[in-house]
Amino acid sequence: MPRYAQLVLGPAGSGKSTYCSSMVKHGEAIRRTINVVNLDPAAEHFDYPVFADIRELIELDDAMDDKELHFGPNGGLIFCMEYFERNLEWLQGQLGDEEDDYFLFDCPGQIELYTHVPVMRRLVEQLQNWNFHICGVFLIDSQFCVEQSKFLAGMLTALSSMIQLEIPFIHVLSKVDLLSKKDKRKLQKYTDPDVYQLANEEDSHQTNPKNSFLSKYRHLNKALANVIYDYSLVKFYTLDISEEDSITDLLMQIDLSIQYGEDHDVKEPREMDEENENDDGVHDVYNNDVDND
């Protein structure tokens, strides 16, 4: 049977670790085991049980404190991830070989790892060789979508990551629970955006249309909208961790993208009843009816 994985991606501060924690708690509620692997060598603490931790292999401080390397934070992170790439057998040993496992990979927030550095692409290829069905979950902070140009930039970053990794992607506007009611109502134009309208709205905000720079910027926005539209990157889902239905709906979309559960055996009605038996030993109505017959 296949195994399943989500690569949880997005800029620093977009809520990746909070997302992982929420999914683990939701998995407990629906009786599904969801394991989280930390792939951030600079992480300091977690709100979820860590199944495997890259810091057992290498930490960012190791690279930055090395007197020969003299790396800063960004260079040190790339060094750590390249070291991880050369030692993927460590990850294989951590994951084990159980069938039907479900993993979340909590990834670093440095975007260059998903756009032009091949580390994450190599990880995806190796996971696929290990019989994983993989989906990328790209988070963008919904508070970031105050200006249309910032939202377009976020969409382009997500598009670049999707092209680099070549796996199904689910794009998520996170931290909706932190928005005001007024801002929540504004999110509709971003969940299924008309990129041309967004570009035109940004253009209407320019106060001096005679300025040549602003004129070029207007054409650039429209060109970017064309790229986004051509690649059909026009669908976002919202995540409000305070609403259980929001998490349920998002997980359903992700499961569909990785075909989770399609290889599971279909259970007979009585088997389902036995699994749903109450703690006091009382079965549901269906099972009682069968016994009475």
C-alpha cells in the first residue's frame, strides 16, 4: 500500500508549524494518526509531537559556529539542507517502512529552497521512490493580502515552487482566525481571484498616471496576471484553526489530491458498527435492529 505525505511550505511566519499542530489535533479527533517531521534545522520549539527531527542530524548553529565555514543564517540553512540531501538514508531510517503512514513535513521558510535550490526537489523524488503520494501545502498569511501587489507576489512564489517540485499543490490563506470580521468578508476575492481585476485595482491606486515608472509597473502587473492565469493558479482555500469545519474541508481537499484512502478495504456494515461501538458497550441503532431480527 502507498504512504502519504504533505510538504508544508510557505514563507517564514506564514503559520506552518501552527498548521501542523492543528492537523495533528484534528487527526486525533477523527482517529487518524498524523505524524510530523521537522525539516527546519533552525526550529526551537514545537506545539506538536515530533516524529523525526532534522536537528538530530544537523542544526543551524552547527554551521554558523563552525570557524571554517563562517556562514550567516541563510547560508547556514542552505548548507544544512544540502547536508540533509546527501544523507537522505537518515530520513528513511526515521520514517521506517510501515504501510499507510501519513506524514507532514514541516519545512523551513526560506523560499529559495523551493524555487532554485534543488534540495526539496531531490527530497520529493526520493519520497516518491519510497512509495509516497505527496502534496505540497503552500501557506500564505491572509494578513499579507492587504495590498493586491503583495498577493500577486505571493501567488508567483507559490507558482514557482509548484513548477520546481512538480507535485499537486493546495494553496492556503492561513491565519484567518486573526482577521477582523470586515477583513474576513474581503477574502472572497482572494480565494477564487480574478487576477486581471486585482491588477486593475492595483493600477487604480496609482495617484499619478503620468509617471513613467508607474506606467511600466501597471504593465508589469498585467503581465504577471497573464502568467498566473495561464498556469491556472487561481484557487485558494482559507484556514481558520478556530473552526473545525475549516480544517475538515481543507484536509478533504488534500486527501483528494494524494488519493488518500482509495486503497483501503471497503468494510461491511457490521465491521463499521463494531468500530463505532460506544464506551458503555451499546451499539448503534443499525446493529440493534439486526440483533432484534
